[in-house]
Amino acid sequence: MTSSDWKEKIITSLQDAGRRKFLNTAALAGLAGTGLSVGLSSCKKPEPGAAVSGAGKIGATHALGSSNVTYGEFEVPPGQLDQYYTFSSGGHSGEARVYGCPSGRLFKRIPIFNLDCESGWGITNESRAILGARADGSLKYTTGDTHHVHGSYTDGTYDGKYLWTNDKIHSRLARIRLDYMVCDKIIDIPNVQGFHGIFPDKRDPLDPKINHTTRVFCGQEFHVPQPNDGRDENDPKKYYCIFTCVDAESMKVRWQCKVDGNLDLVATSYDGTLAGSNQYNTENGVTYEEMMSAERDACVLFNIARIEAAIQSGRHYTIGDSKVPVVDGTKDANKDPKTALTCYVPVPKNPHGVNATPDGKYFVCSGKLSPTTTVIDLGLVHKWFDGALKDPRDTVVAEPEVGLGPLHTGFDGRGNAYTTLFLDSQIVKWNIDKAIAQFKGDKQVDPILDRIDVHYQPGHGFTSMGETREVDGKFFISGNKFTKDRFLPVGPRHPDQEQLIDISGDKMRLIADHSVDPEPHDSIIVKRDKIRTRQINDLNEHPLAVKDAKDCRVERKGKKVTVHLTSQAPAFGLREFTVRQGDEVTIILTNLDKVEDLTHGLAIPMYDINFVVNPQQTKSVTFKADRPGVNWVYCTNFCHALHLEMRSRMLVEQA
Ligand code: CUK
Ligand code: CUA
Ligand code: CA
């Protein structure tokens, strides 16, 4: 298909969707010309008199678009609990977030790659050890860009053990342990820039007894020379991308696989045999014009068992200083399907998003610059790897036209898919079997079942339990990138929005506008009974815990001073302690309170120290006492009627 054919197609879909003419004209201008500003300035204004937010008045009926929606049935009244957790990435805030679904209530922000003075993340020694320090003791990085959160699996569904998330900026993978909902590990992924897609495997392809996550796959979005040490800088044809496998438990990098083109998002099959990643830059372009020059890009599929056999047999190399074994998954090195490590399935054009259907049969790749989604049959992919299918394109079993700017797809477990349309500002519901029948040539069948407007420009969209075998088809959340008129204005930076859509019936119903901090990308909606958190820390898990108020003391070794301190409402274990100017002071604080939710904080004026300790938790900080004087060490967390009185004096003596 030529590029003028594409424009033709887009114009046709524009005419179909005339009521969004303004947006679509802008989109068309964008696609036809220079505009990566596609459609962005053209968000629709609501009809005069239409309700702007459906969630504001509980129980009331609002006119939202054309349908009358009652929010009441999805209301979570005071004292009631949500049915689901929503775990969300926080984009360039570097954090992750925990919301309730359907209430949209924010429960927790989990600091990961960012600094957070509420919890003391990046301030305490424990969190700094996870974040990683440079030789001079400063933090290696203080920024991050989290795009995707995904949970660990057992038997094809969430087991509530871990979440993983990526840092696109610095190519780091972080793990969150869900019993405490805190980050417990961050690793660097070597040889990679622009680490974007991420997905845990769902079972082991080699050992049928292992039915849980043991690998986390990571995709590289930006191609670079390998090693990236100044060589080949001006020769983009020699830039490559790498697919990385990390051990879920040890968080060590197991292996890497070099690919042609780039990697964007990642999906895994339910049987553990395949991982896939959409590629929008098969052109190896360095400008967006180059990156959108080909009519088709690809979805590359990784044969995990073969890659690991190749590593076992020593068919690997290393890059630069990295010791990680790398196999060659480029096209040239994998011409014979029977031995190939990778299969490149052509997909139109600059695809975005790849999602596994919960029946385990397909990967769905969204076209982004093509108004289509592509359904890849994983059984046929195996047939190709067996040598029984000649052309990788023959693994495609459907390619329905869904609308403009398709990005991400969620599923309801009833055979239907829900795709976000960035340019159309819509969610489209389509049926997978019908799309397959249409692709086979049945002209009577229309796979499109429903459309709903969202406000505006959705990126990710996901359904309740939608990435598991326990998909329940109840809710869809549309992660909208633009809000403009939907909320009270807060200055030029608008909040983002997650719109909640009821997908339990034939027609989608918009039921709530939830404002969210910029910028969530991906989330997962997890049934609440999958998550079992601990309410009290284990006193013994910190080796330096101060287990009794009687153990509070100041220990000196030369200029190094350790203050062993406890907190128990409404007092610290030491009412005062003395150090000398120039000392390197470490305060180890254990919260001896055992009452759930009885958190204390510790802040030291002029020393930039601020953190909290939960019941039975221990944290420590180290700083230089460089100024003489009195410093009121105080509790920051309202813990007791005498919270304001909960103080200790740090006396710094003149040197
Ligand atoms: S990407 Cu954000 S909308 Cu980084 Cu998951 Cu598609
Ligand atoms: Cu302890 Cu406030
Ligand atoms: Ca491209």
C-alpha cells in the first residue's frame, strides 16, 4: 500500500466519523504533514448544559454524551471498600500509584525513582541503598519515568506478590513487593537506552511444574550503537535494540537478545513460550519522518525456549563491559524458521501496544498511524517456528479497521476487545471472532460493536483483571492524556484523567471522571482479594532495629556517631542527645508502637532530614552535623494528642 492509499483510508474514516470533523481535520493535517501535534489542540468542548463530570453528584443522573448514566450503582459509600485495586504507573513523576476501583480514590503513591519526603524515599539509608549511590555517596539518579506496571502471575492470574515497573530515562527495572507496597529492588539494565515495554512471563516454557512468573522481559525503545561508547555514532544503520530477560526473584539480568528495529511495548503468552514486542521504527530512522516512512513495521516474537537453549549451548557474546550473555535475534541471523530465535510479523504502521488476549490465543497490536489493529495467532507463530508456515505475515488472522490512532487494547473475556483511539478520542469495542471472519472474507460481518467518546486523547486502556485468565469484563479505564475543560482549572498544567467505563453490558457506559496526577500511562485493575498486605512491619527484618527503649544510646567511633533511637507515642526514646560539630551522625530509628497505623515521623530542621517509620519499622539516616546549636528533632506524623510535644533535642556542640 502506498502512502497516498493510507491518506485515502484516513480520509474515508474521517467521512465516517463526521461529527469529529474538527479533531480529525487537525489529525489529518498532522498525519499528512509535519504534525506530531496530531489532533492535540482540538479537544471537543462539551455541549452547552451537558454535565462536565459524572462523578460529582453521587446517585444523580447526568446527561453524558447521548446516554443517561447513573453513577449511584457504582458508588462506594462512606465506610465501604472498593472491589479492586488499580495499580498505575506515574509517568515522569517516577512513582507508581494505588487507586481504588471503581471509586477512583487515591490510596497511596509508591515512590520508586523519585524523591519523596513524605516517606523519606531517597533520604533514608535503606531507600538510598535501593536507589544506588555514586562513589561520592550522592544518589546515582533522582529522576525516573515509569510507564508500565505489571504484576507477578501464578496460574495465569495475579498472585499478589510483586509488581514491576520501568524507568525509561535511565533503563532501570524496579520491583515493588506488594505485601508492603514498597519498592524493594532497582537494577540497571545494561546496553539499553529508552527501556519502555515490560512484562513478566506467566509460566515457564521449559518446566511445566513452574506455573508462576520467573522472568521479566524488558524492551528497548531507542536504538543505539553497541557498545555505545562513541563508535558508529553517525551510522544509525549500526544502531540496534535489545530485548532483556531479568530473573524475577534475584532481579539479575539473565540474557539479552539483539534485534533489528526497535522495541516498544511487551506482551507474554499464557503458556510461557512466547514474548512479543511491537516495533515502530523498523526503518532504523533517527527523525520521526524516517520512523514513519515505511508502510509496515513489525511485531517481533521471541521464542523463549530457543533463546535459552542458545545461551546454554554457548552461542552468545557480550557487549562492552557487560557480562550479560547476548544472542543474535536479527533477521539475517535467523533466516531458517526451524532454528530462528525470533519471528518478525509485519504490522502496519508505527504500531503501538501489544496485548495478549486472555484466552491465550492471540496478541493484538494497534496500528497507531494505521486505523487498524492486527490480531496475531500465537498457534500460527509456533507453526512458523516449526517451518510449517512460510510467511510470518500468515500468522495475522485479523486486521479490523477500528478508527484513528489506535494505541492499546483491553479485553472482557467474552471475546471482545476495547481499543483506545488517541486521535478519535474514543474507545471502540470490537469482536475478535468477527474480525477474524471478516479478514477471512466474510463481507457481511462487522466486527465493530460500539464506540464511546472519552475526554480526551486516550493512551492506555485496560479492563478489570483484563490481563489474566480471570478477566471479568466489568470495568474499562481510559487513561486520557488531555482534559482541558473537564475539571476546575489549576493553571496551565491540567490534571490528567482516568475515565471509568462500565463494560458489563452490550453498550459501554461512561460512569466517572477521575482526575489523576500527570502522567499515568499503564495500569492494571486487580481484584482486591488477590492482594494481601501486612499491616505491621516485622521488627526483626531490619538488622539494626532498636528493639527496646532501654537500648537507646549514642555510640561514638572517632568522628562517627550512631544514635540508636526509638519512637513510642508520644515520645522518642531519647529526650535529647549530643553530638559534636563535624561528626558524621547516623540516626537509627525504630518505631516500637504496635498499633496499626501509628506512624511516627522524624524531621531535623536545617538538616534536610524527613522520614516516617511505621509500627515496628526501622529506618536510618546519615548526615554531617556541620553547624553547632539546638535542633528540635520532631515527629511529623500526627500520632497522639501530644504529637506536637513529641520532640527530642539534638545538641550540636561547637568543635
Ligand atoms: S506507552 Cu504511554 S500511552 Cu509508554 Cu505504555 Cu502507550
Ligand atoms: Cu509521633 Cu507525632
Ligand atoms: Ca515506522
